Amino acid sequence: EVQLVESGGGLVQPGGSLRLSCAASGFTFSNYWMSWVRQAPGKGLEWVANIKQDGSLRYYVASVRGRFTISRDDAKNSLYLQMNSLRADDTAVYYCSRDVQDRYKYHFEYWGQGTLVTVSS
Amino acid sequence: QSVLTQPPSVSAAPGQKVTISCSGSSSNIGNNYVSWYQQFPGTVPKLLIYDNNKRPSGIPDRFSGSKSGTSATLGITGLQTGDEAEYYCGTWDDSLSGFYVFGTGTKVTVL
């Protein structure tokens, strides 16, 4: 059974940093693209970043580029999101996902339960 | 701000059909496959349709997807009260350095 378990969320002050983790199990982690998707309270879904199987490609939504870094450790079956210079509008539930990618195809096949990040003074 | 536009809400009586549109451009829907996600309040989004019109295992055939040009459509037939949820389309956008984009979301209400 595919399982994705996020952790690391919490309350942080504006300008602060936080590192999210996603522990994956039930599949061969190194074979998949992975993403972070977030959802602000009462708002829609927003894709944040993704990373290729070998980590050689990473993409980011414009609003986090230069502040957030996605990474992975295949030996630990884990995905990470380092978030720096946090702002109030980064407040959201952050989901980890296992993705399917093939040329013109991309979708989020499995989702974790999410971890809440609150940026507030 | 999303570049995929969906109607904020659609509604119909039980047993009826609803369709949800997702309007994009040549850099996203026009050049890539579309997926759809279902989200009940307070729960995790779930993949509903992928590759424009394919259903994952366990998704009933009451749900269907299609794409034409720069627009996509989700259809739900035989509407049930359990279908009340938020629905999002999504696809890759090839502009700039590339990014994934979700639609604005549509709330389905069963009257």
C-alpha cells in the first residue's frame, strides 16, 4: 500500500524557515517524480514544486522560486521542502504527492494527509 | 492566480448530469493532458480522471473526462448526494520554465 506521511509543519514567524519531510513507503520511491502541493485555508489547490526521480530536474511555482528548495533522499525514501523567508501567504496545508510523468502527461496519483504550516507573528 | 478557469459552482438534482468546464490556453491544456481531482471538505484531494479521459481503479464510470483544443470537461452522470465536493482540473504549463497549474475549482451541489 502506498503511504505518504508528511511532517515538519507548525507555526513560524514571517521571515523564518521550516523544513517539511515526506516519508514514503509501499513503492519504489526512486522510480517516481514527487511534488509538493499546498492549499491555503478556504482556498484552492496550488502546486508548489516537483523533482525528477534522480533529482536532476526541479520546478517551482513562481511565488516560491528562490525561497523554497525541494530535495529527495532515495536511500531514506524521503522527500523534503526547505522553506525560507516565509510569508503570511505561505500559510497552507502542504501535501506530498507521488506523481506520474510521461512527455505531455503529468498527474498526482497518490497524496499524503498533509501538514499545516502557519506563518504568523 | 490560476490560468485554468472553472465555474465557481454547478448544481443539479439527484440522478441528473452536470458538466464542469476547464478553460486554458495553448501552453497548458492545448499541449498537455488534463487530470481532474475531487476533494471533500476537510479531506485530501483524490485523483478522479487522468490523461484527459482515463479513470483510476475504483472510480465509477459515472465520471468522464474529455478535452478539445484548449478546454477540458468533466462530466458526472447519475448525480448522487455523495458527489457533493470540490473539483479541480490540472495540467502542465509549458510557458516560462514550466510549471503545473490547477484550475480555480468548482463546487458541485446536489439539489
